[in-house]
Amino acid sequence: MESLTTNQQTALQIANSGKKIATPQQLAELRLAKDASGNNLYPRYRSMPQMSRLAWLGDQFFGLAILTHTTATFETVSVDSVALDDEIMEDRLLSDLTLVEMQEAFKKGIAKAYGDYFGLSYVSLLGFLRGFLKSEKKVAAANIVYQRMKQEEKAKDALFFKTLYEAQKEGKITIPDFSGMNLNGKDK
């Protein structure tokens, strides 16, 4: 019984831990955060090995069981974790969620913020994840991420052309004169 208690306490800590997401801006920052190597600072669900994913989902189920004052057995949690993992991995958008986003979906989902609650089951948790994807906060965050990526792309293009211009000005490269060439396929 001691190991079950330890596992449940750990699961409760996991369910209550993580970065709090209050605004679309915070959610966007979470998705864009990179470490010094350029890797995602907050891992995506799909980046974890299967056994780690299943263990993490199991921890979430036990943590949510404590929060909802329901009973969960290792057998039902194992079955539900496998079924939920299969569904998540089949959906590119769901598998791209960070663990923090998933925790928010589960935690707020049991309060019916992201869909109906059908008891502690993979059906409920899958519905919470899908509801989270459609939430105003997630859609607004996706727009912020998209705009930021567009700005970064523009900045890279501008730097490329500035570098090209500087190299040409210094005589390091020669840009051909296309003015006399037929570039559109029609004769002049």
C-alpha cells in the first residue's frame, strides 16, 4: 500500500505542477521557448518514448483521480493510458502539445472548461485535449506563434539580402545583369 500512496502523491504533484498558463501570450511563449541548442524547452508529447508517455499518462490519471476524489486502479489506468496514447499519437495536433498544455487541458477539463466530463476515462481526457485545441486561448496563441514566425522569416530574408548587397558592394561577388535577358519566356 505504501508504493501506491507514494505514486499517488507523486501524481498529484505532477497534476498540480508545471507552468501556469493564464493568457494566449504565455501559451505562445511556452510553445516558442528554446534552450541554448535550439531544442524546445518544453517537450512535445510525441518526442517522448512510448514507455515514458504511458508512465506520464498514468501519473496524470492518478493525479486527476485524487483531484476528483475517484478511485483508480492500476489496471484501468493502464488500459486507459494505452488507449489515450494511441489516440493522441494518431492526431498530429494532439501529439504536438507540450506536457504543460496537456496538464492544463486535463486540470481545467475536469472542471468542464474543455468539454464534457464522463468520469475519469480516456474518453474524457481525449475530449479535454480536443477542447483545449479549439479553445479561444489556444487559437489566439497559435496566431501569436504564426505572426512571430513570419516576423523571424522576414528578418532572416532581410539579413540575407543585406549580406548579399554588402558582399556585392565590397566586390566579393558579382550579380549578373538580367536586364537584357528574356526571363518570362516571351521575346522582346
